[in-house]
Amino acid sequence: VVLGLARGGVPVAAAVARTLDAALDVLVIRKIGMPANPEFAIGALGAHGVVLDEQLIARAGIARRDVDQVVASEATELTRREDVYRRGRKPALDLVDKVLLVVDDGLATGSTMAAALQEVRAAQPSRLIAAVPVASVQGIARIEPFADQVVACLLYTSDAADERSSVDLGGRRVIKKKTYTTRVETRHEKKVKYSGQI
């Protein structure tokens, strides 16, 4: 079963589902943005709860009441969007003992995908795979504990300040020299193929 994260992940998931001849469904997860910068994720919210990056919240000095306000607002929007996406459609697919492929259109901080993976893990799938066309090294590291496998077509680092540094990614060292990979698979299949430097 391919699950597309609404909104941006749905078109990508539809293409994946067509290619795999697999069932397709939508998964509504709401990003919890930083109060002063809503596009910067400090967590995410699903139907079964919220996942927050408490370390980031503490480092940024964000007041708990501000976080709670954003969570309440996003909870209202989550309910509204679930109603819109499900109106006139069949109920969500049964995910128990299924291989689930959770797809989004990209992975920056990993907060939204981490919440999505925790959300669907509760459905007791036989295998849980996260897949994105492009991901940051930091985002992959954030979601890896929640998935049985992580697949990204293009891997990048958001730390351009130190091009000679490296990052530990699941027991591997990935050299950060503005190097992009063509494919990354973590956890069960430890492969990193480099396509060159930019």
C-alpha cells in the first residue's frame, strides 16, 4: 500500500503506486511550524498525536504556550482536511500486516515524515518504508529510527558552511562536499551510490 502525505506527497505517491501497481491512499499530517517562521518545522501532528522536536524548541527559546497555540490551530486544520479528503470516498485502507510505502515530495527536517511513520506504525504493518525523491542527510537521520527502510533518490546536506565535514548516517560516514547521491537506502540495505560533486 502506498500512502501519500497530503498535499505534496500525493502526486508523487500516485506515480509510485501506478508503477508498482499498488493500492493508494492519502495520509494527512500537519506540520507544526515555528511560531515566528511557520515553514520551519518543529514537529508534526497526525490523527493519533503530535511529535515535537523538544531539543529544537528549547534551543530556539519558544514558549510552550506558543507551541500549544500552533498545535491547536493545526489540529483544527487536520480535522478539516481529513473531512475534505475523505468526503464521498471509501474509508482509509486496512494497513494491518501490509507492506506500507509512505511517500512525500521531499524531506528537509524530517519532522513531518517522522510523525507520519509513527502514525502508521500504530496500524501494525508488516514492513514500513519511507520514500522521497530528495532528502537532507539530517532528515534521513531523523526518520531512520521510525522506518524499516528509507529510500531517497537524491541526498543533500544543508550544512554548506563546512564542505569538508562528514556526518554519521547509520554507521556510515557521508562526506559533505556538496556531494549528492543518486540513491540512498538505509537500515536493511546499506547502499550509498555517489553521482559526483556539484
